[in-house]
Amino acid sequence: MIDSTTSIVEAAFRHYRSQDREAAFPLYADDFSFTSPQDDHIDKATFFERCFPTADRFKDHRLLHVTPANEELVFVYYEYELETGGKYRNVEAITVRDGLMHEVQVFFGGKV
């Protein structure tokens, strides 16, 4: 189960970076919720409208650690460099249940 949760999360990040919405959309549950310092519990439709199309602002984006905490929770620690300059690191806590991502909580890190 844990291997499949990390695989789902890694696939979601790959599809985001390549902007393959058709491949990404089925990985997210209908009751999906996304929270970050800029978004408060937005739903799946809003996430795909507002957040998903933003990959072009990254010059580089690397997953540093994809770590299962238990059978449903995966922590992702990643580093990215913006096209406008600056390198940053964030952590996401992602809940995967029954093969679908149900919740993402993003914690912004500082400049590297």
C-alpha cells in the first residue's frame, strides 16, 4: 500500500511538471482539498484552474524526499528554482486513500 501511495504522489508531480492535466486529473479524489499559505481548502476544480497551470514559472523543480509517514500520509520535500530567480524548498503533506489523493497541505520554506 505504501509503495502505491508514493507512486501516486510522484506521478502527480510528474504530470504537474509536464502539464499533463488529462493524466493528473484522475489521481485526485472528487472531495480533494488543497491548502497552502495562499489557498485555504480549495476544491479540485479550483486547484486545477488556479494552481495546476503554474509549472511554467519554474526553471527547475526536484523532489528531494518522498517519505511515507503511514499508509495514507506521504511527506514530500522538494526544491525549486523560479524563472525569475531564487531557489526555495517546500514540504507537502499529502493524504492518499484508495488510490486517490484526497488532501494536500503545503508548507512554504525559505530561500535556499
